[in-house]
Amino acid sequence: MDNAAPDGWLDVCPSDALVDGGDGVRFEVSGGVSAFAVRFEGRVRAFLNQCAHVPVELDWQPGRFFDDSGRYLICATHGATYQPEDGRCVAGPCRGRSLTILMCEERGARVRVRVSEVPAP
């Protein structure tokens, strides 16, 4: 979190680093907690990198959060499948639960996450 601005926003990556349904960008929030940002249907979304079933990271290869179709986020350990729009689990052992959403925005061709308001995992 060393590059967090005084206003509580963390600069994560250039906007063009995120392609619709493609690889995400990992980063850390307070306390070294892993998080990630992805692009889906033109919008950037950010979440804590923690399955809602068991607190393990979703990606088995860094940045690989989407399934092969590029339509769903998937936990490589448990197979839990999440909607990228809101992080809600739609299939798998944690059905109905959700990933922890982080407030994010694109500003000046950069992706930023509001780290001053990160909820506890």
C-alpha cells in the first residue's frame, strides 16, 4: 500500500492493462491482504482475492480469475463460480455468498481502488 495517495486511493495499474474477460491485476491492500481488479463488460471491478467458501486466493496462476469463457470468476481450488458484476457466487460450495467488493474507479487512464474503505475479509 506504499503508493496509496493521501486521499485514500491506491493506484493499481494502467486502464489498458485490463481487457474484458482477460487476466486481472493483483495488488495488496491494508495488512498485505491480496486483492485483484478485472474488466468485465467494459467496467473495472475489484475484489479481495479470497474465496467466499474457504479463505484461499482464487487464482491458481497469478492474474487468472476468469473461467475459459471469460464470463465468470472462478476459484481454482474449490470451483466456486462468481458473477463479475457483483461477486455473487452462482455455482459451487458457497452458492449465494459473495466476494468482498472494493470501490474502484478509472481516472486519467489509471485504475484506482479506495483502500481507506476496505472491509474486513
